Amino acid sequence: MSDQHHTPPKLPLKFLRWFCREDFIDEIEGNLVEIFEKENETNSTNARWQFILNVARHFRPEYLKIFHSRKKSSSFLPAMIINYLKLAFRNLRKRASYSFINIVGLALGVCAALLILNYMDFETSYDSFHANADRLYRIKRTFTKGTEEPGAPNVFTTHGLGPTIANEIPLVERYIRTHPGGSVVTYHPSNGTSIGFHEDNLLFVDSTFFKAFTFEPLAGDLPTVLDNPNNIVLTESMWHKYFGYNDAIGKTIELAGGRVNGLYTVAAIIKDVPDNSHFSFDFVVPIHNLLLTDQYQRDDGWAWNNFSTYVELHKATEFASAEERLSDLAIRWIDPKWKNINGHTRLNLQPLLNIHNEPGIRHDVETIGRSTIYFFGLIAVFILFIAWINYVNLSTARAMERSREVGIKKTIGAARSELVTQFLLESIVINVIAIVLAVGFATLLLPVLSGMIGKQLPSHFGDLRFWGVLASLFVIGTLASGIYPAFVMSAFRITKAIGKTNEKGFTLRKGLVVFQFVSSLVLITGTFVVYQQIRFMQSRDTGLQLDQMLIIEAPGTLKWQDNRNRMRIFKEEAKKLQGVESIATSGAIPSGGYNWGADIRKVGEPESSMTLGCVVFVDPDFIPTYNIDLIAGHNYNLNSATDMKSVVINEASLEAFKLGTAEEALTQRLVIDDTFNIVGVAKNYNWNSLKSEFTPFVLMPDTIMPGKISVHLKGGSIPATIDELDKLYRQLAPADPFEYKFLDDTFNLQYKSDQQFGRIFGMFAGLAIAICCLGLWGLASFTTSQKLKEIGIRKVLGASVRSIAYLLVRQFMILIGLSAMIAIPLSWYGMDSWLNGFAFKIGIGWVLFAIPIMILTGIALLTIGLQVRRGAVMNPVDVLRSE
């Protein structure tokens, strides 16, 4: 006989459940099913017809939902709400371990979301503190030669652009030019020792700077302070560095060794530049004296592209019109300068508020793209979902445990709405406690996150947006984590709630666990790939000697020729020191830019073939000191006048300047303002970060170059060698501070933003995994407790601990395997997209996925194993004595 004859007819049963009131359905259905089962034992056909007739008899007004207007549930009365709250706290205490997992999991999820939202808010708030931020723009320049593709936009423009804009575009209220610089800054007190330091963070600006940009003054009149070309503005940190807490206004400091030299009067002090500013400076100097130097007096204002130009419009709505007129200005003033090479310059206005979030502009400050910021927002969403999934999984897993409670309450007349209210109130209580804990966790972790990015993230307790976000997370969290379990547990029917059911198939809970595993695997893989790429960049051979390379700042207070003579003596004496392997001087060092971005072409090629190359001035000892390999030719011979008027190029220059092979290049000549022979071709080296491709480099010789001193130290007593170099330096340049740094540290600073990304990514990946582990702990504990009697029977029948452990762990391993199949393609796509931003990168091999899978499996096994062991080693008598 088929199964359908042993169960009541489906359509009449569905009809009964559709029309019957909730407070009668369990009793009526139970009675009718019992009558059917008794009659079915003798005559199944009669039993089915009798069941249909009994359903029809109950289709009466008193049983119909449509005629039943239930009085407002007393659960909404204050007394009942209080009673439900008491029940909620009682259940939290009764099931302390599950309560702990739910609360801590939710707290960690909300904590991660708060931290990420704080970080996102900070990264998108750059320069918003300026009063006129919506009307301020930076000009970016894009150059195109002939039919070639346009180059990358450039932040630098000429110093003649600003005044021309002011004269020809009435929509512009004012222009502001800035120029970075460095100098030896010295304060000579009337009584006491002079205080001097090499300072690299000077900013030369127009007198309109403080009229356009908003900085907090501590002393002095900022709008007018730069009208005097011999005034200077200090930040608070520099004030304390040079003057302690003494009054500095009116005091005189000396600038030497930089683009301008002389005495400047401290006329104002401002608060340190906020961390969320694209500006970074310690001193503000009027640009007037800089423009009087020979370099800028010899040109017409359109030759040197090394200024940043900002404009302030009268109205923000005039942006499009101003940019259109800017294009016309470029055609009339700039393009004629490049007519011989068919060059064209496009000028665009970049909103001040977009500068920090618009990567890809040459020579720009540190930026972060909005896609990266939104990516962290996506991580926050995933972490919240993982936390909410934990709650749903544990609540529904315990549903059968609470089914008897639901069945008894329904038996004595409880309506489903009352049960939903009770379970939702439990969710509210848990979420309230979790929110409070989350704020505490976030407060403790905020300094950690600030340390990771190297900037002070503000706390937002006084910001209404913070409380709005917190309230939203509470409401969404309560509904997302509470509604489904509440309806699941309140939907049990008395006939099922008092009995038992078996869960089979791929349930929603298993699907949610897979989602957790997939999210965790993607985060672990991402963290692993980021750290592997950073490690690869830091350990890869750059083609340059970076280890044990000491960089000393050359004196800045000496006149040029005197400086050269003393540095020559310093070199000769330093070579005699036991701890010095070699020493060289240069105008720039690896990772420290170059001296000249020159337009270069091969002799005989038309001017239109000019290509941008990087020129660095070096002395003849530079190439051997940095262990640069020459694949053709030779290093400079100091005693050869011809060599000292020639250049050494790198491999990238061969193709860029159409020089043929390395050997053929030695017979060619280059035009770099003047004409130069090529005496050597160097193997390509990474002068800058490995994010960049090899670029054409030209090393131009000088007998001595008092800019940077590179000292390759031997192993052994490095501190003693530095002390000897210090003494020698002070003998030759007593007025200059002896300041040094190690090149490998400086070079690796180029990866600071990537390291920050990796640390932040790893921190939130760790939080996600911790939340996932809490959920696994709870599920494993529950699964083990549900199978205790089965385990007891298996042990009595002789099952081993290993076989029992396998029984309990197997289902989780299957879920991890399924998760890996989903996570691998997702991780591959995301990591491949991220790695495309590097010219030199690791390959994506199977190891990059195998190790994260092994890590997650190990974490899961450890988490689950602690619970499984409890069931596997228990005494079966303890659970079977009641059977």
C-alpha cells in the first residue's frame, strides 16, 4: 500500500490550515488526524472520506479566521513586556555559553563596522575643513605629443600660469602657487647654543595662501602674514622644536642650503596640519624670494613645470565655464612652446575635495582610490553578515530544544504573535548588550587602527552621525538576526513541537555556514596575497646596493664651492675609516626622486622624438658604491675629460631614445640641452618602487656633488663607524647638523600605503575569522550535544574515538570543501585585479589558495575539535542511564 493511503488527504488538510483560526488549528488538526489514523487501520477509503467530511463540518463561522477579531494581545501591555524581558535575561543566564557566543559575535561585528566606517569617513573627509573647499581647485596638466596616447596627468605646472589665469579668466577670484623645498633651518638665540636641523618640509606659497585655505592660527595674523617676503610661518611642532614653549613671534631664523637663503622673521604660528589634509608642511615661506632666484629669472614663466597651481572660483557653479576657458588659455599660451614637437597640453580643474581620492596623477601626494575605500565598506557588510548569521544559525539550531517550550505555551493558548514578540525581545536584549560592548571594543581598537595608518582617527561620540549609524546598526541587526529565528520558533505546531523531527538535506543553516566560510577564505587569501606581494617587493633584487647604505645630508650652510671642497675632503678621509666600504656623492638617491626631468633625444633624430628621461648628477664613485652592473662600456674615469662630459644610461633608455643595442649605444650621442657621449649602459635597476616600470635613467657626472652622501658600511661595529663619521663631519661643517638615515628603510617607505592596506585588511580579516570561530564553536557544541545519545550507543557497540570524531567533524569538512570551490575563483579575481597595479608582482599559483584553505581548515578543526572531544571521550553511561 502506498504512503499516500497512510496520511490524510493533502488538499483538505491544506484547506483546514488555510481557514482555521490559529488558536484552534492545532487541537482540531490533531483530533482529525487521530480519527483518520484509527479508521485507516480498518478501511483506508472510508478514513479518507470521513476526514474530508470532518474538515467540511468545521468550516463554520466560529472557526474561520475572517470572522475572528482577536483582542489586542496583552503582550503589548507594560507588565507583559517586563515579563518577557525577565524571560529574556533568564534564558541568557540559562544558556550562558550560547548567549556569550551570540553577544560577543554581534559585538565584534558591529565593532568592525564602526571602525571601518570611521576609517572610510576619515579617508573621504580630506580637505573638507577648509571654509571655501567647494570653490577651490587644483590645476592638473596632461601632455600629448603628436598622435601618441596622452600621458598621465601631472600635478606640476609653470609659475607663469597662475598670474595669466587671474588676468584672463574673470571667474577666478584668486590663484595660489605652491612649491615644495628643503633647507637647513637654524635658530641663533642671543644667549645660548644655536639650534639647527635639515628640514625637508618647507612650502613656498603665494601671499594668497592663507586667504584661500583655512588653518587654525595660534599667533599672528594669517591673512596678511605672507605679504612681507621675509616672514615665515611655523607649525606648532616646529615652534616647540626650535623655541620650546617660549614666545617665537618676532624671532629670527636662518634658512641655508636650499632654494632660498637668508634670515626670516617668525610672524605667525599655526596648529599642525590636520591629518586629513593633502598638504604636508612644517614651515610656510613666501614665494617672492624663490621667484627672484636665477632659475626663474632666466625664463618667461613657462619653462619649469615644478609648481602646483590652485584657483578659487567666485562660485562653485562656474566650474564648467572656468575649465572651458582654461582649455583656450592652454592653446594660446602653452601649446606654442611645444609646436616643434607637435605637443598639446590640456589643463583641467581638479576639485580640492577630490585630490586625496583620485590616484594616478604624477608627482601627487599619497592618495587612496574610492574603489579601495568602498572595498573596505564591503568588508564591513560581510563581517556584519557573518555576525548576524552566527545568531541565526545558533538560534535556529536551538529551535528544536525550545520547541517543547513553544508547544506548551501554544497548548495553554499563546498566540503566534505573542511568541514572535517574546523571541524578538530576546533579540533586542542581545543586540543592546552587543552594541554597548561594540562601542567599548571600538574605543579600545581605534588607537590600534590609528597606529596602522599612521594618522589620528577621531572618535565621533559628539557627532550625531555616529549615533545615527549606531541606531541603524541596532535596528537592522535586531531585525536581520531576530526576525527569522522568531518566526521559525513560533511556527512550530503542537504535534511537532512535543515530538521530534530530523533535519535532512542542505538546510538554510548549512548555506549560511558556507557563506561564512567563503567570506573568511576570501579575507584570509587576500591578506596572504597582500603580505606576499609586499614581502616580494622588499626582498627583490633592485639592482642597487641598499643594505648597510648610510645616507648623510650634505652641509647646507656653506657656499657652493666651499661645500664641494669640504665634501671632497670628507670623502677622502671617510674612505680611510675601517668600517667604510665605499662612499659617493650625488644630487639624489634611490626612492628620493631625481634632479632633472629632461627632454632627451638621440643626435640626428628630429625634435619631435624627444622623450622624457630622469637625470641624476653623480660623482664617479656612485656606480661602484651602489654595485650597478654595466652591460656595456665602463664607469667614469675621473682623470678623463671626455668621460666627465659623457653619461651612463640604463637599458630602458635604449628603446626610449632609439639607441639600438647596448654596444651600439656607445657610438651614439644624446641631446640633453647640450650634447653628450654615452660611455656606459647599466643593467636596469629599480630606482623607485616596484609599482613602476623601468624608466629611462641618465647618470650625469660631476667630480663631487654636495647633495646626498652615500656611505656603504662594512659589517661589524656600525654605531662606532657612524660616530667617527659624525666627528669628521662636524670638523668640516661645524654649523651643520649631522643627520643620517639608512637607505633600505627609506626605500621601503614607498610601500607604506600598501603595508597599511595589508595591516588594515588583516585586522578586519582577523575579526571576521574570530566571529566565524565563535559560530563554529557554538554549532559544534550544539551538534555534539544533540548526538550525545547516538555517540553513547556507538561507544557501547565498540566505536572508536577516531570514528566518532570523524562522524562529528565530517559535515563541517564538507562545508569547508564546498566553500573553497566558491571562494577560489572569487579570490583569484579580486587579487588579480589588485596585483595589476604593480609592474613587478608575484604570480598567482595554487599555493596562494592552498595555504589559506589549510589555515581555515586548521582553525575550524581546532575550534570544532575542542567541542568534539567532549562528546568523543564521554562515558556512555552518563547519557544512556535515562533510556
